[in-house]
Amino acid sequence: MFLDSKQPLVEKEHFSPAKGTGQEKLPGTLREILLPARPSATPPSAAGVSVKTSCERRQMRVQVERSVLGTGDLTGLKLGTCGFSKSTEDHLYFEYDFRMCGTKRTIIDNQVAYSNTLQYDPPVQQGPIRRSVPFALPVTCYFNYQYSYKIGYTPKVQLRKIFKKMKNGVKFILTPRNQWERLSPSDQYVLGKPMYFEAEALPTAHDERLYVHSCYATPERSHTSTPQFPVVTNFCMVESKDSRSRFIPYKNDAVRFSVDAFLFKGVTGQQLYMHCTMSVGSSVPSPTTKSCNYDTEAGWVELFGPDSVCACCDSEEKEKEVEEPRRIFEEIFDFDK
């Protein structure tokens, strides 16, 4: 048990080094502080009832003499809600954990007290006399209370915001091709014939794949110019439904696709611009990262995975955006009428 005081409770000389045998008694004032008197754990006798209480660390033991109960019914004797746990020829015993029998825990004068009531309620007998008397006696176990204090503090942290410009480590490239050879300035596409394109992403991890999210052609350089002709939408080669345009199987870090050459109505220029958005994702296709072509017999078909991921290609709802950042790339290509 700890006792706090703002003023000294004993004289300092009681703690001064001194010669002796080590058998000297503690001064009375110091004894009262270090060894406080503990209330008796045995309740006083009443009406001739002899009761003894002993306390262990987690258990209370109560001993009652049989003689005080007379010839009454022993089941009427209880400690709280419990009957006696064992008996001898002369005594009845109650041995129960502090958490049982309705025992209550309280703090009294810096001590922990476990209290209950020993009560006897004999059955009512017929006739004018009684051979046993009811009674109720409090029984209590006391223990010194130990205090434990924890001291802490909350540090005041000065927060600072640091902004660092992030740079995408992946380099995306989109180029027109002439049967997969890089298109030279003198090369041209023939109207109605396939135009070939190759998109690349370097570097790409072994468990990743490059995907083309969308592609569309415009007659002007700006990607916001109109009209716009969609080729790929939501990873689906929508142009393949009306032509031979399609994704062509290749490697993880590159996507090849072909588009049948075409003209915009009313546009006389011989240059068109292809604008594509790309991203790098898992090498396993999913509804939000895929490469789907349209087959007139089988419907939508995925190049590298199950065709079920292409189920939303005909849906008008926009798919969920993938988490990887995308960039818009444009490429100029010429055609020959």
C-alpha cells in the first residue's frame, strides 16, 4: 500500500545509518505507517453464534459451529447465495472464490474489502416454541491496496509538408508501322487497306502487361478536335465490329493493332492523327484491363485471357477507371487515295 503526503510523516533520523544488531524494533510512529492495523476479518459473535473467517489470496473461508444451529434444517444456512461446501461433526465450512456467492468488492480506507453476509433462515416450526434462531452476520476479508501510477506525456510534433514532383518511370511510345517496320516519311497507306500501329511501354515488369484503353482518329493535331472516329473504347476494338481492324497478339510490353484505312467525309487533307491512352497493369486480363476483338461467330474475344472479361464491350456504361496513370499519345499517319 502506498501513502502519499506533502509533508514528512516521520523524522529523517529514522532512516539514518546506525550501528546495531539488526534486531531492533521499529519505532512506534514508523510501525504505524509501514504496518497499519488491519480490521479483524472475523465478525463479532452475536446471540451466541461462533463464526471464524480466514482469507486467502482469492478465497474466503468461513467456519460455523453446528451447535448454534440447534436441530434446525442446515440448508437454511447460506453465505450470500451459496450453501456450505463441506462439513464435519462439529462444524460447517464455506470455501468459495471471491467472485462467487454474491461477494462484493469495495475500497475502504486504502484497503480492498470483499464482503458478504452469513445468514441463517430456519424453517418455521409448528407449535409455541422455537429451537433455532435466524441471524445475519457480515463477513469481510481485507487486503492492502497497491497503487500503480503511470506517467506519460504527449509530445508536440511540428508537422511539415514536403511536396515532391513524381515522375512516371514508364516510357510510352506509339508509332505507325508498315508491316511492323517503322513507317518512313515516304510511306503511305492505301484507302481500305490495313494500317498498322505498335504501342510500347518501357520498362515493364515480367508480371505486367501494356493495355490500350482508347484510341480515336481526328483530322486535326489537337486531341480535342472534332470529328473524332473511335477505334478502341474501354479496351475493346470497337472498329472490329464493322471492319478487319483488330488487336494482334504480341509481347507483354507492346500492343500491336491494325485499322482499315479510311477518310473523314468532307475532309480533303491527306493526314490523320491517332490519339491513344495506354496503361500498364497485371498480365492477367480483367474487366478493367483487357484486349478484346469482335468475332462475327464467337462475339467478343480476349487475346490473352477468358472471353468473359469482354462482356461489357457492348455496354453503354463506362467501365471503372484503372488505378494506373494514363497518358495521351498521338501519331500522324498519311494515306494515299
